[in-house]
Amino acid sequence: MVSLLALLLPALAQEPAGDVAPMSLPAPRVEGTVLDASTGEPLPDVIVTARGATFVTGADGRFVLEVGPGAEVTLAREAFVSLTLPVPEDGELKIALQPVEAPLEVVVEARRDEPVVSVQHLDRERVEETPGTFGDAVRLVQSLPGVALTQEFSPRAGALAIRAAEPTESRFLLDQIELPYLYHFNGYSSVLHTRLLDDLTLYPSTFGADWGDSVGGIVDSTSRWDQPDALRGSVNVNLIMAGAEMSAPVGERGVVRAGGRRSYLDAVSRNDEQYTVFPKFWDHFARAEWHPGAGRRWGLLWFGAGDSYTRTASEPEELTGWEDEANPSFTYDQRYQVVALVHQERVGRAVLDGVLAYVDYRVDGAVPEAFERSAERTLQLREEVVLAPSDALSVSTGVDARLRSTTLSALADRPWPELAREAPLVGRGVSLDEDVTRLLAGGWLEGRWEIGAVRVVPGLRVEGDTLSGAVVADPRALVRWEAGPDTKLRLAGGVYHQAPSVLQLSDEVGIEDLGPSRARQVALGVDHAIAGRWEVGVEGWGKLLDDVVVNLPDGSFSGPTTGEAVGVELTTRYRLRERFFASGALALGRATRDGIAFDYDQPWAANLVASWNFRPSWTAGLRYRASAGLPYTPVVDGLYEAATDTYAPVYGERNAARYPNYQKVDLRVEKAWKAWGTDLVAYAELWWVPAGANTMYQAYSFDYDAVAPVRGPSFLPLVGLRGER
């Protein structure tokens, strides 16, 4: 895939021909090499600027700029301390950049210079020691402000409900490729190997015009693109899963990178009362890369993930005798595969990013008497160009499109309400056979102006959907004011649309004449840093929703209707370099749809994290999380169906009940050492959920006459070993 812009920009950037000078003197220039101060090795991807000229170092760390003595050269690279120094009269520069001394724990990068108001940024190097994440960076997203806190291993575990949005109203991205889902079974692990990740960012609301088809948030992850000098890799084994990853150079400009993980409890635990085949999950990542020059890269990616299990259809705790014997097994399997071509080009002051991807996503659920299957095949295309004529002005524009073919099939002779979460059509007793093809496409234009201490970012996005026939235009804007070197005020607002799902538009079970849902969003925040160690921030946000769909407990939906949500988030963190780190967050808010509490309405949630490097090779961490319980719709009675000899639930008022408040404490201790040329880390984790706070859901008897809470484990230990070289 070759971008047309990549072919045109070099020609447009050429100077017009003019008179040939009889004699020209060589332009003054400065040359140099940038090194990693910690290793002495050449440092690639360093952005070197002087008097408007820019150069990005390659694998050899070399740079050349046409500037003379007296000019100042600035060198910047993520994870390294930036440096500015004058150009000498003569001689070649050899500059060593110091790595940033990263804190030992998870943190949101409060000072990261993002072109949006609402953003939470995580760095791969800062999450591996966080208690409760099992070294998984993406699991940490579930603990960030604005994300509803859900109980571990509950049916809603792993569901990212971001600022009063359904999980299906947010988008999950890897290298600009949209993924069908982000977490494995019940949220134990994400589908992305942490050691293959370079950057992870959450945009909970009011994101820019470059992303659309979402009234929720954006989780944007970027994989590693570094060029190793030699083969390197790591292995991680614990009591639940094992995984490995590696990267190696191929010639001077090529890199191969691969990784894979699989759980293995299904092989050692087969006597569970509920799961006749214990849940198993897997994921893999493989990419061949070509780095033709500074700031340029191409990659061919193969990525995939899958989950499967077999469980009893009804809860065995509430069944006895013949009821338990008649309880059938339900088999569930979901998986997807991604093949993609990714590229990045730099032409002068322009950067071009693009991806062409094919995503095949399949879901199967079945009991002996019924089944539900879906197959979604999507061709994704995205091209973006960012042009920066000056340091004070930049323009971003581009297009994205998804051509999607969806097949839905279901067969059921009666409702199976106990399967409504995994198989909503079977849950309703609906038989269906539909094939649908649709095109979702959009384009955007966004500017960025720096006017003294004020930044203004206006944008416009236009997108359309062939299935619903809708075309919408979404204006968005951001204003940021640096009131001082350590204080920033931010204000953003905009309009956001999302196309309805294929099921919501189905001729059989859909809503007639349903159009895209709309969210009008606003956010206002302030950040302040004290002495470079203590950072505090507060952000308020609000949403007004129109034409949204409400999911009902029996697997059906109603609408369109309206909704509203408002909240405030307070964050703080403190750190002593290489010794101690602590952070805290408190989120308050309310969310309703159709005048009733939203499924993920959580009036309050709190999160505290601390880490202490108490000896050179020992680290201990603590995390405490607490939140209000989520609402649910209770079953108040059972209705006997003589035709099928079954009972159907009679639901009470929607979301009239709440689960108990949730609390969880996570502890982690790890020891690091070196042996046989390998960096080794042994770690142990323990989580504790108080007995009254671990209710996952309610279980009912076959006739809905009896009900009992299903509780998750109060204690769960985990030990593991990670090696890297």
C-alpha cells in the first residue's frame, strides 16, 4: 500500500527552478551522533531540530543539519531527557542522552503534551510492578478514572464502560486497527502482550476529530517499533498462563517480532462444578518490519486472540436432583484474526500514517437444543497526514473506512434466559438467518494553533453509513491555557455519533428507522505540579445523549431514547525517584438512560496505589480499590410456559437493585537478579476481597422461586517468574 500523498509531497516540496548562480558556497552544516548514555549504543528515533530544520536519527544515531555555528540544537526522544546545546565552531558533535528515571509504579502521564483535554496515558515500563494487573498494562485501564469498576471474574469483568458509555460504544485500537474485543475471558488478561506494547492511551471523552463512530471512549495502543541490535526476548510463566516474546534484526533495516501466550488451567482443572471445560484463552503476535530510513517504517502484521469454555447452562448451586441432571452444557467460543499492512512515512515536515487491515471475528454459542453464530469480516483502511508548516501550526487530515460483511444465524425453539449475556438471540428464543454488508467511512480536518500560552484545536469530522443511510457532521474544539510552568487549564467540547449495530437494524429483531446515536460532550480540567514531585488534577465532564438504545436483561433492547451523564474526577500522584511512588483517584458521577439508572452507573469509585523500592533489588506494591455497586434488574417471579415445560423470568423495575459496594486489596512483592546473562524477576501477588464485597451476580432456581448471590474468591494468590535478555 503506497499512499498517494507520499508520492505527491516530495514533488510539492521541491523549490521552483530559477537562475543558476555562477558559484555557490557550501551551506554550513553540523553533523553528529546521539548515544544512549546508559549503554553507549547509538540511539535511533531522536528528533533533532535547529532553526526550523528537523532530522530523525536512524539505527546509527547519526544526524546532519544545515545550520551554522551559533545556532541551538535540540534533541528529544521519548523516555530520554531532552537536551539543547549550541552548535560549535568546528568539529563533530557526539551527544549522550540520559534515560528518564521512570517511577516504579503505574502512573498517568500528567504532563504529556496531548492535543486533547481528556486523556490518561500509560507507559509500558511503568505498569509491570502494579499490584492486581498481573503485569498486564491493559488491565490497568480498568482502574483509571472514568472507567466503571467491575468485580473480578464477574460477567461484567473485562467490560470497559467509559464515562457512562456501553462497552460497545467505545473503540479499541492496536496500531490504528480496530479490535473486536480487548480482554480475555472475564478480564483476567488483555489480548495484548505487555512486552510488545510501547504506548497505551485512554481518551475517555472529547477526543479529537481523527476518530469517530463512537459516543464512548477510545483505547489507543501502539506496539513497539524499536530496532534491536541483536536477538532479544522474554518469557513469563505463572500459575494461570505462560507466554514469550522476541525481536531480532534482519539485515540492516529489517526486524522480526513475535509473541504468544496461552492459559493452561483447562489442562489441569476439569472438575469444576460449573465449568465442564475450564475457560482457556490464547493470543499471538507476529510482524515483519522494514525500516528504510529515519522516520520511515513498514510492517506486515498477523495478530489474533481467542477464548472458549463449556459451562452448565443454569447455576448448579440452585439446582438439585433431576434439575441438575437435566442441566445442559453450553459451549462458547470467540476468536479473531488480523492481517494488516502498516506504514509510516516522513516527508519534510509532514508525517503520513496508514494501515490496511483484514479482521475476521467469529462467535459461536450452543446448547444441544439451540445455537447462535456470528461471523464478521471487515476490511479496514486508514490514511492520515500531519503537516507542520511551523512550530506554532499543524494540520491533520485523513480518511478511514470499514467495509464489513456480517452473517448472523440462530436457532432456538424456546427462550433460554440464562444464556442471554453470551447468546442474546438464543436467550430470547429467536431463530434468525441474515447476511448484511455495510460501509462505514469518514474523513476529518483538524488544526492546531499555538498563540502564546494558549493552544486552540478546532476540528470537523464527517462520516456516513450505508446501512442506516445516515451522513453526519461533527464539529469539535479544544482550548488549553498554560497559566504557568506547572499549571494548565483545559476546555473541550464536541458532537459525536455512532452507527447502530447490525442486530439493532435487523429486519427480524431490530428497531425500525433507527439512526445513529448522538452525544454532545464537554470537559473542563486543570492540572498543577508542585516541586516536580506532587501532581494534582481535577476534571469535570458531561454528556447529553440522543437516539441511544437501551439493553434489556432478556437480551433484547429498546429505544431510541435519551440519556445524560455528569461527573468529576480528582487525581493526584507523588514520587521520589527510584524509591517511592503513590497515586490516588476519586471519580464521582451519575448516569441515566430513559430516566432510569444506566447499567454502568457508578456514583463513586476510588483507587489508591503505592510502591516502595525498599532494597536495590526488592520492590513491594499495594493497591486498594473501592466503588459503589453497579445496578441490576431483579427477577421477581417465574412464569410457567406449558408449551415448552419451562419457566420464564418476570423482571422487576429496570435497574431497581444494586450489588453491594465493592472493595479489593492487591499486594505484590518482587525480587530481581541477574543470572546466566539474563534479567530475572520472581514475583508474588495476592488479592483480597472482603466477604461482603465479592458478589458477582444473582443465581436463580429453575422456577425463579429461589435466589442466591454468586460470590467470587476472597483470596487469590499468584506466583510467577519473568526472564528477559
